[in-house]
Amino acid sequence: MAYKYRPKKVAVGYDFEGFCYLFANCAAQKRLRALKEKSVFSWKFPQIVYLCRPKNAEFMANHKATKKDVRQAEKRRDRNRYYGKTTRNAIRDLRAIKEQKEAGEKMPEVASMIDKLAKKGVIHKNKAANLKSKLARKVNSLAAAK
């Protein structure tokens, strides 16, 4: 789903009690002028600003299937974030190991985790191959160092 939003031109002003008012687009200027004539508006801090859609906005789905798709996407995103973070922590722990025997035992587990991420599409298959290659070199360099 692609949602495109253009920034809206908005006039901002305050009444004498300190309440903030926003008026969008062309009508903003006319509305502010009308309020000024009625002496309802404080012109101390009027300004023109640009507003965009907030990043974490909730979308109102219009169809039953769309609502379900939004729910499923949220579940997938949470699941992918969890498994991705768990795998990154396992990689970090493997890199921190200084003993070759211990690293050799942990390497297949981490490689399996990376393969699962690639299979599910959380990371690209080439990235998975690169990660496994670098980790294998790291483990092999521990063996050569001794």
C-alpha cells in the first residue's frame, strides 16, 4: 500500500486566551484576516508552517480484507524484528568469543539462524552469505592464531 501525502500549508495563530488555531491551505489567509478584523486574534506569533503526515500514523482501512492485511503486517513486522534482533545478538556473542572450540560449537547454530532469516525474507540471501562467510573466517582465524 502506497500512501502519498503532500505537505499542507497551514497558518498558525493564537487567540487572547492562548489557544492555538491551525487553518489549512488557501482558506487560512482569509480566515486569519477575518479574525484580525474582529480583534479576536493575537498577531504576536502568527506564522506559516508546513505539516506532513506523522510517521507513526494509523491508517483507516475501508475494507475487511485491508484491515486484516494491516493486522497481519503488524504481526509480521514484530516477528521479523524479534528474530532479526535475536540473530544480531547471537552474531555479536559469536564475535566476542576468543576460544576456537567454543566458537566452533556455536557457529552452526548462528549460521542456521542466519539462513532462516534469509529464507523468510527478513534479510537478503547475499547478505546472509556474506555474514556466514565473515563469521567462518573469524572462527578459522581463531584456530590459526593458536
